[in-house]
Amino acid sequence: MFATRLWTAIACVAWATAPALADEDYAPVCELKGTNGMVTMLLCPEGLQPETLAQEGKAACDGRKPCGAWVWTDASAIPEEAPDAHDKLPKASVQQALAIWMNEAEQLISLAKETSE
């Protein structure tokens, strides 16, 4: 009985703290630059919060699973056409990406580079 209550409490806390990603009135702020198979490419303005990036990725994937929405802030880093698999993205583009929204895991993976002083 205690285990059931604990599990219920954890589930309620997780639900209450999850970002609201399914807002039907949400107006995207990123530009969809291409999609092909499981790869989606987004150009976003600089300075967006992780919660907003997650919402943008989820909206761009539009329920597709698997789907990875790659996020860039520099248009010159985005390939002209979306490849059909993540491993086909050019290395230079991958290195300049800001984040990836993994729709099947509902997780934003930050690719922020650490700067050395």
C-alpha cells in the first residue's frame, strides 16, 4: 500500500512539474527549415529558454515518432535539405546546433558548447 501511494505521489509531482507542451494556442517562434523522415530542422532566435525550445521541437515534430528536431540560431549552419537520418547531417552543422528535441523520449538535449577561459 505504501509503495502504491509513493508511486502515485511521484507520478503527480512529475505531472505537475512537466512543462505544458500541448497548448493549442501556441504560436511558434522558430522557422521550420526542413523535414525528412525522422529529421526536422529549426531556425530559432537566440536566447530562447529550454522550455520554449522543447515546445518548438514538439510542435515541429507534430506527433511523428521517431522525430528529432534540430535547433540552430545561425541560418548558415543549417543544411539546404534535411537528410532522412540524423547521422547524415553534415558534421559542421551538428557542431553548430544548439539543441535537439527527441520526440519519442519527450526530451530536449542541449548541445551548448563550454567555453574555456
